[in-house]
Amino acid sequence: MANIKEPENKKEFIIRVRVTPAEREEFMKRAAAQGYRTVSEFIRSLLDDDKAKADKTVS
């Protein structure tokens, strides 16, 4: 059976960012150090962190 994702998790956009080799390595190190399998997962977690902080200030 096909791998069907939930509609709210559908990823339609790509953000491309140019980084130096050193920056790329740093992103990869930080992602791995925090337990993420990919840099993409690490970057998405930054949005989650910001949302959690905002939710705490509203409460």
C-alpha cells in the first residue's frame, strides 16, 4: 500500500538556503547532538520551540 501522509502534514514548499561547508557541518552536528536524524527535523524543531515559548507567555 502507498505511503499516504496526513493532509495537515503534507509538505508542499521547499526552502533552500545557501550555507558554507562549515555552516553545513555545524547544522549537522547540532542536529545529531540533539537527537535529530536530519537537519530538516532539527530546523522544524526550532519552530516548535518558538511556538512553545509563545504559548507559555500567553498562559
